Amino acid sequence: VDYLTYGEARVFKDQVFCSKLNQIPIDKSAIERGTPTDTEAMASFLSQIIEEDQIWGHRVAVILPPQAALSKIIYLPKHLNYNEAIDHVINPSSSGFQFPISIKNTDFDLIPLNFLPINKKNQTKPYFLSSVPKKLVDNIIKTLSDANLELHSLDIAYSSLERLALTNINDLKENQVYILIELSLECTHLYILSLGGPIYITTLAAIKAFEVNKNLKSN
């Protein structure tokens, strides 16, 4: 919420090398859920960083914090295929689909959770829906465009962390899950991931910050 983390990545012989990693404090008012409030000022700031650090990359991958998205498991009629499920979500007036926010004002992703059981009572099957307000996405796109950069990918924190744990996740059995905890000063983010994708995301109360007594000795 009050700093920008960046770096440069290059691919060489099927390996990715990261360099020029840095973290710069910024005013909290400059950021809204991981996106710039003033796109022109942020574009100028990024251009300055690129020039000073001599970053040669043009394509940009952006990772948004968890609070930028609303993600949850939803249940849709089991007879729908994937494209029909998308239409069902986009057109709530005709389908009767209900969501806490207007889905038309978001960019969203829908992941079928075929490994979870169908709700036999109302004949529905589970999907994982993750949505980001279009306003936030537009802020990112305009900022990068003004800085003469190309948006290559836009991730939410959990999907980025999921890739880091991909080796362990791929070793899971169908009845196993991977629990990932992300600690921050503001709150704690809890992710439950399965072989078929994320199945639960929540935010826990913040843990009070404390300092470790360096004079303590461990046995």
C-alpha cells in the first residue's frame, strides 16, 4: 500500500534471470488497491525509474494485491458448458445470477472446479470466480501506455504465489490441498489451493507487529 516493488527479468537458454530488484516507498494516496490514482504522475515516475536503472524491458507484468479482487466459489447449473457459464454470469437479469458487486463493471475469470462434488440438491456445479473492477484495470493500462510500456500480463497475488508453489501443488493427490499463508502488516491472507486450482481465499485479522529481542538465546 505504500511502496512499489519492481525488477527486470530476461530469458536466456530456457532460464529466467531477474535483476535490478528494488523497492521504493511511495505516498499511500498514490495507490488505490495496487493501482495508481494519478496515472500521468505514475507514468512519469515509472519512466524516471526505467531511465535511471537502465531497464531495457518493454513488456510489463503487473501483480495486484489481494484487496484488488473479489474471489469466491460460486455454483452454476450443471448443464452449462464453459461459454454458457460465462454468459450466465454476465447476464444476471436473465439468468438470476447474484454476486456482491456488478459483474459487468469487472474483468473476471471463471475456473471450473470439476474435482469438487456437484450439489445434488439444486443440481449445480462449482466454479471459482475472481473479479477485478474495470476501473483498476483501466488505471494500469493507461499508466503503462503513457509510459510507453506494453502490458504483458496482469495477475492477482494468489495466482502469482500459486506459480511459486506449483511443484508442490502438482504433487498433490485429488483429496489433498496446499495451504498458503501470506503475512503482511495490514492483514493475513489465507489461500487453499488444490490440484485443480484455488478453492478458498480469505483475509484474516492482522497480527500485531512486534520486535524480536536480539539478546534472547535459543537452545
